[in-house]
Amino acid sequence: MGVFVCLPLVLPLTALPIARLAEQHLHPRSATRLLAVVGVLLALCSTLCLALLMVVGTAQLPGNPLPDSWSDPAVRDAVPYEVRAGVVAIGVLAAVLGACGWTVYRHVRLRVRAGRALPAAAPAGPDGVAVLPDAVPYAYALPGRPGRVVVSTAMARCLDARERRALIAHERAHLTARHHLFLLAVQLAACANPLLLPLRTAVAFSTERWADEEAARVVGDRRVVAVAVGKAALHSHGVPDAAAGVAAFASEAGPVPRRVAALLSPVPTARLWPPSSAHVSLAALVAAAGTALSALSSLNATVSLVRILHAATPL
């Protein structure tokens, strides 16, 4: 195995350049799927690396449940600096598992609490939209069986009929495409390796862009969706006279302005690979090579360690 067993811990750095480039050059649907798959694969390889280091480190500790032969010198030599790295890996892997468990628990708890509270406040209508009497403007998609769109009365008053239709279509797109699963996957990946945090941010943005494009397709007017996105964001932040600020809002920096600017641009081309451009192609190749090398390093380390442990374990 050698030092290659540790490569998956740092190889996620190779995927970072494609996070923003995928947002700029790919359809948001393709960007979401690509970044989610890359992030999850790199996180799995990173976690497997920690597990391999932990196995050898655990074999050195007194009272461990593993066979005594697993602490054979041949096993210790299979992983570089196994005494220190193995002990550190135990704590790091425990922290990773704890963070992932807390993320899943918080996700499930939020969905359950929201689902229990919603029917008593405002049962969903025949169109699956639940309107909550609330002076705070908001709208969100609540996954479940069936999934529902929740809109406050304050938000409904902020928008006209076409804009409300665009907002509801946006939230329904989140439910239809199951965006919460993509977001949960990249959140778990970021818990496994903090180097993947930029991918989590990129996927959060691309899912919103994906829903924007679906809403534009349903409504048939990209500008209406852009105005609805801008007005909803401005009213959510308590900005007065939201309609007057939408035009200038698209030119500012930030996720929502970039969404508005994208909606005021032509429809993005649906493709799975970035266009032929030197820096984009280089970033894509580096990310692909890094992901492949991470997977191969983890696989090679796993096979090598299994062979060594198998040879060291008496039948």
C-alpha cells in the first residue's frame, strides 16, 4: 500500500476547481448530479482510508477484539507511520461518524416536526400547497409522502398571480427532483472530509438553479421567474418596495443575484461535459483524475490490507 493509502484524504482538493466551473458552464441539473456523485465518491474513499488506518492502529491497542496476529510486524509495515496515524484515525473516524449521524438525525427530526405541525395549521389543498397564516414571508418544499409546498400568507401577498405560480413551480421542482437527497448527500460528504465544503455550497446553489429552470419551463416566461425570485428574496429580508429593486438586484454579488442574472440570460444547454475551453477542460480533467486516483488508491489499499490480514490470520 505505502503512502498511497493516505492520498484519498487530500485528493478532494482536485475536485474544487470544478465546483464553480460546473455552475457556470453546465446545466444546473447536470452540475448537481455531477458534483454530488464526485463528492460522495471522494468522501467514501476518504472514510475508507481512515478505516484502513484505524484497523492497523487498533491492532496495537491492548484489549482490542481483533486477532493478535493482526499486530504482526508485516501488518504494521503495510501502512506508513501506522502507530501515530492509526491512533489519530480512530478519533477522526469517530468524529466523522458522529457528525454524519448528527446530520442525518437533524434532517429527519426537522422533517418529522414540520410534518406533524403542518396539518394542524393549514391542511394542503388539492394542488398540494399549504398556506400558513403568518406575517413573515417565506416559502419552502417539505419532502414526504406526499410532498407539499408551504407558503405563508405574507409571501403570497408579496407576489402577483403569475409570480406565485412561478414560486410554487420552483418549490414543486425541489420535490419532484428530490433535491433534499442531493443536499443531504453532499452534507454527509462534507462531514466526512471538510475539503468538500465548496462542493456542498455549489450543489446548494445548483439545486436552486435547477428549480428555477423548471419553474421557467412551467411558467413559460423566464423574466417572471426572475422577478419572483428577486422579489421573494427582497421581501424575505425586509427590503421595502421590492419591485423597484429587482432590476438592480441582478447586478449585485451573491447567490440570489446570480440566479436572477441566469434567468435573464438564454436557457442553458443540457450537457454532461463542459465546453471546449482550455481552463475548463483542464479543471475537469484534474477533477476526474483526482477522483479516479482516490478510488484506485482506496481499492488498492483495501485489497492489499485484506491480503496481509488474511495471511496473518490463522485458519
